[in-house]
Amino acid sequence: GARVPIPGGGDHCNFAAARGRLYVLGAIRFGSSNVFGDTYEYDPERDQWSVVARMQVPRGASGIAVVNDRIYV
């Protein structure tokens, strides 16, 4: 499938699956301590990632939970 479009690549990404989609909710950029706060949604039918939100406080290497189609970081 398509690669996650995190500029420069990401490490310690936060992943979740809900409603038939895959989500990446923030990450730490490779080779730095910069934390990336965009939330990407992957649509497997279109093989495409899109930015769907931005976290108010960017996080990487976090715990993730999906409860009733809501994703918590």
C-alpha cells in the first residue's frame, strides 16, 4: 500500500484501526526529537492517506485505545 506521508519519515508512530480504516496519530521524526502531530487516515479502497486532524499536543510513542469508533491517545 501507499506509504504514510510523514515528512522525513516517522518513528514511534501511534497506530489505530477503526471503521475499516487505519490511522496514524502523530510520530517522532526519524533522527530528531521533533514530534509530529498530524493525524493521517488510510483508505484501503483508494490506497491513499489523507490528513484528517491535528493533535493539539503532538505525541509519539503513546498508548492508543479505540472505544465506540473514537480513538484516544
